[in-house]
Amino acid sequence: MAKENVEIGALGWTHPGWDSSYYPEDLPEDWRLDYYSHHFQFVLMQANEWLHCSEDEIEQWLEDVKDSFDFFLALGADDIGAPAIRQVVRIKGILAERLQGLVVMHCNETIETSVLQELSALTTVYIDTDSGDEEAAAGTSPCWREGRSMRGCALGFIGEDAARDMRNMRAIMEAFIEQGGAQQLYLVYVGKPPSTKAMQDAQIILQMLA
């Protein structure tokens, strides 16, 4: 089992529910990404965290995080358009290989092939569907979720209910790792907010896996 190839991260790093519960009360707001990056390996940035950022803000992300830290961008299908594509171009130009992908969340509609090709030329495009379709559009990669009979997915999601119990979470993580094979895998914790306790428990579980 390729546990060494698994990274743990969250959907978003600016959650009101993390105030005081995860981020220390006296931690300045502009230090939070730095703090987060010293506990976890990547972040799937919510649209409100990246769509309207300036180049100076994007450059600051790189200064704030460890050299090994990765970024993904989350976006709804309805938000895909010329402004979003221009921003992805801007972010890719600054983050370079630290930008690991764009995740189209809860995508239940067909995205124009030309748009997917334009985005795929910049970074890996992951499609997360509510229907659990196993096949993503040409040039894109499907996302894994618990209970779906999918193989070869590099990026998967784990929800609040599954994350409350370490035994259950271990089984889910094992299933994700098994289907993913030897490639680099990214397990994204979601919730309102995502549980940093569960994310830390996941890192313990990875150490326990044979």
C-alpha cells in the first residue's frame, strides 16, 4: 500500500469555524496560510480564496508556505468563463508546478470541449460529479468519493460523517489508496468547516498503515 504517496489537505483554509478552534486567537490573519501549511501538505482553495486575488497576493502565498506545499483551485461549473480562465493563467504563471490542478466541484453539466482544452493546457482538470459517473470528459480526471467503484483517481474527498470515526476513516483511506495505485494521491477533507482533528488523525493512520 503506497501510503507514502498520500497527502492530506482541506477544501479551503479560511473558515470562520477554524477561528480559535484551529488557528490560535492571537495569530494574525495574514499568517494563517503559513500556519496551515506547516500542518498539512496542500490546500484545495475555494473560489472566493483565489478568483479575485491580485498578483501580489498570489506571490504572497508562495512566500507563506513551505517549498513542498501544493495548491489546487476549486471552481463551480457555472463560474467557468473567460475571467476565471485568465485568473488561472495568472496563478499558473506565478505558482508554476506548485499548482497541481483545477477541481470543478459538483459538476452535473457538460463543459465545452474548447474550455476544457484551454484549462487542461494549464494544469490537470479534475471533475467531481454528484452522480458518481466513472468517466470524466476527455483530457480530465475524475474525483473519487466513498462508495464509488472507481479506479485510478488521484484526488478524492472525505466528508464530515466519515471523518468522525478513526476506524471508519481508516477503511475509507485504505479504499482510496488501493484504487489510486502508486501515483501521487491527494485526499481532501470537506465540511463546515473541515475537521482539522480528523485530518491530523488521518496523518496518524497513514503512519500506521503497512
